[in-house]
Amino acid sequence: MDVVEAFQLQAAACEELGSPLYADLLRRLVDDYELGGISTRVLAGHEQDPGPSALALRLLGSVHRLVLAGEAPELGVFYPSVGGEWDPVLGWTAFEQVLQARGPELQSLLTQPPQTNEVGRATALYGGLLRLFEAVPLPVRLFEIGASGGLNLRADCFRYQVADQTFGAADSPVVFADAWTGRPITPAPELRIAERVGSDINPVNPLTEDGALTLTSYVWPDMTERLERLRGALEVARAVPADVRREDAVSFLRNLELSEEHVTVVWHSVMWQYLTRADQAAADEAIAALGERASASAPLARLCLEPMRRTPEAPYEFLVVLQTWPGGVRRILGHAAPHGLPAVWE
């Protein structure tokens, strides 16, 4: 996929998901790129980056980082994340000026994969965990691959509103109104997460100013509800410890062990696309090998929210899938929006 096609697809996705600011910027970037403008120099060397590497979001996130840090005030007046208001013409002019002035710095930032750590996906993950708890009411040892800053390892510390029911932590600063619909889920206030461990090849420490800035930069600047949830999750992270290790997914999974009288849960959300096919196969094998050692008193579960097909001919959906061992039974629990909210249980 070339740069133009990747940016056009991402523009359509941003528009569909509720970010007219990014949709407009990306279309203007396409025009600039095709005319040989400043974007061709900033993106030099990335012309053949694979589509799943999200080059467009890497560029936009890198610029947003400068805005959030107060280093691009000429653009900040147009970004709602810092109190601005988007203007298509003047905003593009300011964006272009940032590309001109900060090109080398942006090229350096482009080497980093997106680290959104999208908190909205906790609706699908925590709802899936509640589904699991209905059948396996054991304390949870929670392990996440592609954990980024580990914010979703604290998913039980967020509040989920569904009609007149509250799930999770009633006093949480992270609130999901209308978190999910469809098949009812039973609240489980007794659900306990005994261990929270994640892995990432480039983990972000959400407790540092730089880490918080990195995570915030990848949230789209005109999506204020997502920004509010992220900032609430950063507050939760300061109160609830989690261990995120600098380790690749395959090595991390190969080193996992089961524990008696606990259910070991491996979960991941919208990170599978960043693994090579070889690593995907190796990760699947590592989880299956761990599953072979599972027992009724030391079960294993894999819970994920990833773009998948229900059948080879079906379109891609963001499916919530649960697989449990012993047995390796796999179930589609429901589907969700790309950013997780809302989830629909089937």
C-alpha cells in the first residue's frame, strides 16, 4: 500500500469514527504529497511502509505531541485538545508550517509505532472478562501483550454504565456511559484481579510526564471524550500498580505459567496487526502449549478484541473472542467499534 492510498483510507476511517479534523488534514496531506510538497520530505524513507504500521497516525500523533507540549503554538489554536478550534484553511497552513519547521524531529518520531493504549477498548475486554467469570469464578491473573502503558490492565477500575446498572468501580474517574448492549451481563463485584502484568516492545510509563504525553498524543485531538477517558485512566494508573515489561509478545507468552486456583487470562486488543505472520504463528503456538497444561483448577483463557472475519468470505469486524482451556473452546462473544465503545454482546 502506498502513502496516498494509506492516507486516503485513514482519512475515511477518521471521518467515520468521528474526527473531521484528522479526516480533513489527511486529505490535505494527500494533495500536498501528490504535488511534491513538504510532506514528501517528512515522509521520505517511509514510502513502502506496510498499511498496518499506521504511517498516517504516526505522523499525526507526532505533530499532536508537539502541540500538547506547547511547542507548536501556531497550530495549537486549532486543536481542541488544547482549547483550540479547527479551521480547515488556517489550520492546514499552520500544520504545513510545523512540517516545514520541525521536519527532522518529526522524522525521528515517525520511527515509533502508535501507542494509543485506547481506554475505550476496556469495554470489550472487561465485558469479556465478566462473561468468563460467569463460567470460571476464580481470581484472575491478567497478562496483556502489546500493553503499551498498561492502562487497560486496570479495566476493572473503570466504571461501566448500562441502563440502571453499574459495573466495575463506582467511583472511577473513567466512566463509560452506555458501555454495551445486547445479551445481558451479570455484574460481578466479587471478581478480583490478583496480578496485572503486560509486555510491549516499547512500553510507555504512564506515571511519567513524557509517558503521559506520548499516550495523549495518539488520541485524536477533536475527540474530547476519548481524551477525558485517557486522562482519567492516567489518574487510575497512579493509584493501581501494574507491571509492564519491555519484552516481545512471543518471549513473554513462552515464559508464562499457570497457577492453581486462579484463571490465567491472556488478552490483547488491536495489536495483532503489528506482529509479523511468523510472530503471530509463534504466539498462537505459545498460548496453545500453555493451554495443554491447563486444568480445571488452573485454567487458561485468551480474550481479544481484534479485526477478524467470522468466515473466510465475511468482512472484517472488531470481534470480541474468548478461548478457554482445558479444551480450547473458542467463542465469539460479540463485536465492538474500533475504539471499543460500544460493545454489543451476542
